Amino acid sequence: MTAARSPAPVCHLPPRANAIRSCLKRKDEEDQTMTYDFKGKNAVVTGASRGIGRAIAKTLAEGGARLALVARSVEALEELAKELPGEPVVIHADLGSSDGWKPTAEAIMEQLGPVDILVNNAGVSVHEPAGRVTEEGLDNTLNVNVRNLILLTDALTDSLKSRKGNVVNISSVSASTGSIGQIAYSASKGAVNSMTRNMSIDLGRAGVRVNAVAPGVIDDGMWTTAFESGRVDREKTMAGMAKVIPLEGRWGSAQNIADAVAFLASDKADYITGQVLRVDGGILA
């Protein structure tokens, strides 16, 4: 005799108000739960050693993806790899070099295999206002944020096509608004947005999706670097920036960005391509 299947849970509302609230709260929590299944997927995360990249890598790995962790800091990557399931691959890469994409692409294909998910997270920022822009600062910013991003993606295109994979680029709200000293950085992120839209059209017929996530003010990554350097006062900066963030005046987290990336990389977003998803607490609303 086959065991009877348990019926779906029903939320019966008792008369007491606190019990009603409790019941509705449980239902809301169930409705808001979103899980991602990346089992059998190979994922690449550049700039994975810290901050947003690290959070993205952990989130994809928790969903079952096998990862290639890419960054300059091998030591940091190896420490991260120990924390992740699925035997991730560690790939040392200097994406500040104009040809850094070449050995990186080769290592990915040799050590990881066909790519299902490519997250272009590696990025740098230099503070150089008008009249003080240097060739070194501009070249390094464009090499990491634009040149290597485009060429690495292009080198992995055949692999992505074979798996009907997807690409998620990390952009920035700086692509859409001005800021003192951010000429090179903002221009580079504008290029990332344009690349996202154009490559989504080129690869769409092959079933490859290309999207971007544009973080706002995130309490991690580049801001952490600025705080740690002593160039920027953490408390004053956080208080000042909070005034321009509509959503409770709070800074975002690396996990906020990782969750957005996981959504776009998942089958739940299988009809979304060519889009730039702003995760900014309403700064550009």
C-alpha cells in the first residue's frame, strides 16, 4: 500500500491577532525563500579573492557549482578554496596586464573545462580628477575593467555557446552618474554596460545570456581598500553617503550583489538578457 502524500501546508488563521501575524509571517518567509541550483555547472569568478568576488564565489558554490577562482592573490584564493565545496580550481591571473586574458582563458579551459557561468568581477579604481589623469592610472583601469573583460569573455565564447551559458558583468552606478576623481573608472563602467548590451545581441541566438549588475555604495571591496589605506575616514564617509541613499540610508553588502548575480546566472532569469541590474538602495531612482 502506497503511503498517502502529505497535503500542502495550509495556514489556518486562529482568532488571536498575534497568532494571525505569526502565521502570515511564516507564509511570507516561505514565499520569499529563493534557492538556486547550479549543480553540474562550471562557473568562473574573476577578482574572487575578496569582497564582492568572494561573496559571489561562495554563493555559487553553495548552489552546487564547481568554480574557477581567478585573481592575483594566490594565497587568498587558496584560503577561499579550502572553504568551498566541489574542489574549486585556483587560477593566478594578472588582468592588469594588457594580455592577461590569454593565459587566464587557457588555464580556465584546461583546469575547469567548458564554462556555464562567467562572472567578470575583477575591477580597479583610481582617484584622478581632471587635470591629474595619468597614463598609468588610465591604462590600468581600462586594462582590468574593459580590455581583459571583453577579451576574456570573447575567448570563452565558443565554450559558453556549447553550454548555452551566461555572463554576468560587474558594472557600477558610476557608469550613470558623475563623481569627483572618477573619470577613468566611470568611463570604464560605461564601456562595461555597452559591452553587456552588444554582446547579449551577438550571443543571443546561441542561447547565451549576458547581463550586468551595477552596485551602488557597498561596504566592502574598493571602499574597504580605501578605508584600510587611511586615505578615507570610514565613519565620516559612511555617514555622508548615507544621506544620498533613499533606502534607509544604509550601505549595501557584498552579499546583496552576490544574490543579484546568482539570480541572473540561474534558470530563474532565463528570459533576461542585455540588462544592467542596479543594486543601489535607490540612489539612481
